[in-house]
Amino acid sequence: MGAYERLVHVPIEAQGTCAALQATVAAHLPRLEDLPAGPLKAFVAAMIARDPEADLAPLSDYQSSLSRLYSLLFVRDQNAQGEAYLECAYHCQSFNDEVIRHFARSLVHVHQQVLELPEAQVNSLCLLSDTHALQVGSLGRTVQAEDPLPRIEQRFAEQARLRPQALALSFEGQRLTYEMLDQQSSQWAHVLRAEGVAQGDLVGVCLERSLELVVMLLALLKAGATYVPLDPAYPAERLAYTVDNARIGLVVSSQAQFPGPVRLLSVQAIVERSVDYPPVAPVHTGDSQAPAYVIYTSGSTGKPKGVVVRHCNLLSLLIGTQDDFKLSASDTWTLFHSSAFDFSVWEMWGCLLTGGHLVVVPYWVSRSAREFHQLLVRERVTVLNQTPSAFSQLIDADEHSDEALALRLVVFGGEPLDAGMLVRWFDRHPESVCRMVNMFGITETTVHVTAQTITRREALQATRSVGRPVDGWHVYIMDEAGRLLPPGVSGEICVAGAGVALHYLNQPQLTAERFIEGPAHIGRLYRSGDKGRLRPDGRLEHLGRLDSQIKLRGFRIELDEIRSVLLQVNAVVAAAVVLNQGKPGDAASARLDAYIVLNGGSVQEVRQHAGKFLPEYMLPATFTVLDVLPLTANGKLDARALPAPALQGLAAAPSKKAGVVGDDVTQALVAIWETVLGVPVALDDNFFELGGNSLYAVRIDALLREQQLPSIPMREIYIQQTVRNLVAFLQAAEGEPSTAGV
């Protein structure tokens, strides 16, 4: 490597020894550890004291030799007037000019404080001067007009007034215009009031995706209440905890029973009584600062936590994105996600508050990429919101279809995006026709925070940028002491601005830890626990988590919550849960692996207990029993020392394997399962206990079609769960006796 290509000079006002400055550099250089390392694979700083009166060779004489050893060289020098400065020399392929300039300014500011306050604690020193902090703070700050904001139902009512006969909502052949949706939700709101729902009450909604779900959520807002979505697929214990924690007195559900001491109100009863009320919304005095909904997310204490989001938060998100995304009444959206997942908030209200047509996707259609692709074609959907994991399956389905999509905008969220996976999409869909937007977001900051348009070029480069903040949202990078960090330096992503939620419901201590008051020029912000850095142009790079929280297929999961549930079993002495990626770049192979130390008991007992408390997406795919968990010298889990997980689950004892001698369909289905799951499969092995998931189910369906074998409806894989049961289902459908394993 040749001489340094770049030099940066920063004045040093305070004097001091070279050793003092060298100590400052050494202490703060690790902050650059996440930058691209360049050819040297490491960053090293060299300090050289230069006395202007000494007879020393010019810096250029020895800079070349040093440049072959060090990526970054710091030199404390003086000019002819005796003014000290810090000179930074570096290789431009390893560092960004502006990053080094900001970093050098920070070093000099810290150095001056060290000289002035030699006894000060390190964490008490400011990393940026006031002027520098304002400059850095402005990089991740966007502005939104501060006009008074309406409530969600008020914005919807305006859309209904403007386009009463336009199609608002559809589901499996059922359709509602804006006028019909407005009137029906108003009548339902009156019924809710008659049932004792008062302004500000929290009401649970436990309904499958349907027209009634959307009507009910709108009705609750019109009644002045706050809705708490409850996924009917969640275990009874989790539903009971949510109702108890939120102190919910009423749950609207289609189920005859509900866990916990709570009053149930059926949709059918509401429909029958609604005809007695006028199609005009009841009056209440709530404003846009009031809570609109509470969504429960995974919690590190072993219990989920409720995030309280206001009307103004959601309206701000809409205002901050509508012009950029060109959202209008000509758009058709899908409601693809569970109402208990905050992506659905964006899907529902992003569509209905801009006059679009919302297509509610049946649950089993959402599990099949092929059927979902057909729905997108049939309904001429223009705006699609997907997790990267789900979209990777949709790309496969699209490549096997000749039917044209009408998509103009795809928004990614819920989990990190590997931009490289979109190259295949761009091969069939030019970026000039369909815009691809990667959004980083958090439930506590109202679904989204930043937006990055992904072009073909950026897909080929596999960009790590998640873009700039949405208008009205502010992003800052801070260290563990809450100090603002300069661009290029990694730390905790903190979010301020219009999207910051109110608090965690009934958890004041956790609220005080995560929702904090930042410096005066920042105000209230949320500490995300995500690691990232700002680029000098204000774009954010997401670098993972600082704790045990992960995102798997779009779901936010606290590994410590799963661990806490496992430790509730008396026989479990110790437990650890890790995320493993079976095949690099393959979203479907990502899985949760549990490691347990048992004192009696069995894996099956632990698995059954976990299934009572954890939703399907949080259940470990494998349970491996160890004599002891490996620990580091500091007493922490040594994840790298964990053995390979017991991937076979209940799998395939030789005697069971020998039973696979049935018909061709049975043998083919076993072979397909083994290909997809990567483990031996016997007739009675459970798909999910072998590590199966929704993405693997899609692949099984695709392979069946490729091999021209009988198609299995996606729901039957979930219901039957074993090869033997699936073969019996196929043969029953054809009127033949089952021969699997005979």
C-alpha cells in the first residue's frame, strides 16, 4: 500500500503532552471498530511528537513507510506560530473523509477536557462540543409541519365523505364501500357504548383476519376507546396474561370462550343489535393525543410488554410518508399480517386514511406464496408490505408465474433486508415500474423510522443502509452513557420526534429505562437497543442488536423471554436459546435452538410447557439436553462452544425409518421433507418438531408441484403435521384407503 491519500487537520486549543493525547486516541479508537477494515483488517494509530524547533525530517519522508503498517495515523504537530493541531493521515479506501473529520474533532474535544479536568471520570466527558453536537444532531433530524392533527377515525370520515361509493374493503367476495364501512362502524360504536365501553377504555379484539376485524377496530376508535389486538392463534396463557396486564374488562371475539376472567362480546351479537342505532358516530371528546392502540411485543423479563401508541403518532407517520410514496385513492393494498403485529397498523390505516382499497388476505392464503401471488394479480394490488422472509418466497412464486403484477411500491419491514436477494426481482420488474423501499422501524416508534429506496445497483452492492428518517422522525446514535456520537461511530440507535410512543402499559420502571429525556436540543427519545451508525449524509446503517432481542421472519423476539418460560419447568436447571442460520442467506433455515440442563423430566415435557405460553413463532425448533451450559471466563454463556443442535427432534429411529416402504407418494413426500428440512424423516415425525416453519411449508408445496405430485393445501400441512397423516388425507380425498407405512 502506498502513501496516505488523505490528510485532515484539526486545531488543538489546549496544550499538553504527546502522551496525554496518545492516551485519548487509544481510548477512543475502538469506536471505529465497525467501519470497513480495508486491507489491513485492523485499525492502528501511531502518535508522533514533533517539535518545530528540532531538526526533524519532513513528515512526508517517513509517512510512506508508516502507511504500509497503519491504516490511520495521528500526528500532533505545531505550525510556525506555535499553534498545535492534530493531523490525521489515512487511506481513503478504508475511511470516509467526513467520518475522520468528525472523529478527529471529537478526539480533540475530549483531549481538551482531559487536560482541564484530569480527575474527571471518562463517562462524564462530552464527546462533542456544543456546536459539533448541533451539527451532528441535524444529520438524523427531519422536519414535519406542526399543524393540528386529527384522530384516526376523523381522517377516515373525511375519506368517506370525499368518496362514499369507492371500494374500501374486501375479503373473499365480500365488499364494503367507504360509505358502508363508515356507517356500519358507527352503528357498532353505538353498540359498544351501550355495552359500557367508555372513552379511554382498553378493549381486547380477538378476531381472525376478516371484514369484521377492520370494522371493529374502527368502531372502537369511534367510541373513543383504545383497541388491543389479540391473535386467536396465541396460546391461552399468553392471551390471559395480556388481558390481565392491560386490565381489559371486555374482549370482542368470535370464540365461545376466552381464557381469564373477562366479559366476552361476540361479533354476531353486535351485528344483530347494530340495526337499532343510527349510522352516525357517537360523540366523544378525545383528541389526537389519546391512545389509539396497544400492541404487545416480546419482553426480556419473560412476559410481553404493551406499547401504547397515540392517534397523533400514526397520523404523523401517514403525513411523513404520503407524498414520498405517492399514496392515493387509486392504490390497492393488502392486509397480510396479524393485527397483533404492528405492520398491520401501517397496512390498514395507511390504506384507509388515503382512500385506497384494502384487500384482507385470508390466513391460509398468506401462508402460500403461490396463492398469495394469485391474489395480488387478481386484485391488481399496487402497494405491498412484506417482511424480507415472506417476500423471498413471493419472488420464487413470481418466477413460476406468467401473470403480470400491478405492484408499484413494495415496503419491507419487520426484519433486516439482505438487499442482494432483490437482484432476481429486478430481473423481471424494473425499478422504474416498482419502487422497493427498505424501512427500519420499531413498535415503540410507530412502525417505521427510516426509509431507503433500493435500486438494482444497491441490490448488487448489498447495501446496509436503511435510509434517512421519515419526515418528523429523528435518529441519533448514542453510547452507553447517553452521549451523542459522531457519524461513522457505532452505538445505540435512539429515536425522537413525532413517532415516539407514550409508554409501556403499566410498566413504569421499564418505561423510565427506555423512554428518556435526551439533551435539551433533542427532547424525549426512545432507546431502541439496536446498534447502528449514521453516515455523514444522514443515512442510517443498522448493525444488529445490543442485547438478546432478535427478529425472525418479521417477529420481534426476546430470547430471554423464551429462556424464562423454559426455566418455569421444575426439571430445567439451566437454559439458553440462540438463533441459528442453517444455510447462509436462506431465511427459511433460520431457527431458534434451545439448550437445556435437566434434573429429571423430559424434552417432551419442556416442549409442551413452552407451547402453552409461547406463540408458534417463538417456539424453539430444537431442544438439546446438555450436562452443563458452556460459560466464558466471565460466567456468561459461551454461545460459540454450544454443540450442534439435536436437529432430528423426535426423529427417525431405525425401526420407524424402516416403515417407509409404502406407495410412491409416501416415498416422494418423505424425500421432499428430507430435502427441505435437511434431516432424516420417518412417517410419524412432526413437521414442526423437525424444525419446520411457514417458509419450509411453502417450499414443500412448490416441490410437490414441480414433481407433478398431488397438491396439498397449505393448511393441511399445519393440521396433519406428519407424512403419515398427509398421505391419509390425500388418499381420503381421492376415496382410497391409506397405505402409508403398510
